Amino acid sequence: MSGSRIKTMVIAMLVLINIVFLTVIGMDTVADAQSERQALINACTVLQNGGITIDPSNVKTSGALRAMRTARVDEAESIIARTFLGITEMTDQGVIYLYENGERGKARFYSAGDFEILLYGGVVGSSGGALRTVQRLMRDMNLEASSLLLSSGQGHETVTAICAIRGVTVFNCTIEFVFRGGYLERVEGRYLSGIEIAEDGAEISSAGTALLGFLAWVRRESVDCSRIYSVEAGYHHRVSGSFGEGLIIPVWMITTDSGKYILDDATGEVWVF
């Protein structure tokens, strides 16, 4: 048998092995998904038997979320400040950094990611609408939003950007953009920077496990809850140090007829959002 023919047979065998390997992985993935889906349905049945109505189709998962760490990054602050103020002078006031442009406004950043920007009249207009303007500004700030919410008051419009990481909502990380008379007047909220995986952080559990934990908490605390409207996996940001260190924890947002709740996936702790 010639060498070229042997080589062709070896390549064909390797391709066949890869196909079999990928098929097995695919079958395992489908089986895992079906198993998790059945566990969710079973958990919903338990809740309904316990007096809490829930539709499994209203449960939104986001894959294997893991705890992450955050840190203060000066360049991230500079990018945000330049988006609104252009060239600025920065003053270090300890854990507070102040950016100023005498013609455009000023920005103040705190160590944990909280910030506020005050703009002088006519600096940033809302041509094309407030929502479209905020979409552009978020891109310029290098920040991601899972949704933008528009509200109107007497003489002003407010767009609230709910921040996200790789498409996953960070429920308590929001930025408000306040427009008055067609111009942006104020921006304030919290952003995240220096994000990295926490090696000691476990992956988020299944939705079924989270719902059973929530049911146990409702019974233990005697909470008047009879219907769950939605369940969503996401993150919750917590400050852990005085110099900008923080944790991003996988959690479940559970919206019910008695209010919104956050369930800490790692500890099972539940609190009102």
C-alpha cells in the first residue's frame, strides 16, 4: 500500500473520530438542556402546589454566569469624562477624581464606580431623540446597556440605562441621563470597570434550584406572594473595598405580585429590590 493512500486513510479515520466525538458532545448538551428544562417544570409545579402561580416560559436564564471582580481603572473614567467634556483638567481629591472643562461642565468620580456629570447649557443636544442620543453616548463611553427606559416629567426627559456585561443585566448598575429643553443637563449613576473572573466564584445554579429556594424563603418569612411574573438571571454589583474593589455576584431577579426580589445564588439570601 502506497504512503499517500495510508496518509489518506489516517486522515479519514481522524475525521470520523472527530465527527463521533462532536456528536457525543452534542447529544450530552441536548440531554443536559432537557434535564434542566424538566427540573424547571418540576420546580414550577412545586410552587403552584404551594400556592404560587408561575409560567415556566417566563423564566429567563443566561448560561453559566460566574462571580467576577471589579477594580477602579483611571482610563475608563477618562473616557467617560471626555465623552461629555472633551479635554479636561483632573484634580485628585483622594478617592474622588474631579474632571473640569470651564466651557462644558464638570464630572466627579468616586472609587466604587459611582459618578455624576453636570453640563452647561447647550453642550450636548438630543437631536434625533433622547433614546438615540443615549445609545450613541453609551457606545462612546465604552459601556453596554441591556435596556434603555424613557420617562418624562414637567419640562424634562430622563433616560435610564440599565448596564450589562456581555449581554447580561447588572440589576443595580444604572445610569440616568436627564434632558431639559432638548439638551443634556445631568448624567449620574454607576459604571463597572476592571472586570475579571473570580477564580473562587462558583457558576450560577439552575433556575429550578433558585425557585425552590425562593419558595422556602417565602414560607419562612410569611411573605404574601401568590404569583411570579418573571424570573431572570443576572448580576448584582457589591462594593468590597474603599479603593474601587468590588464583586459582581450571579443572582436571580424575581418579579412577583408582592414586589421585586433579588436571590443571591451562592448564599440563597433574598432581599427586596
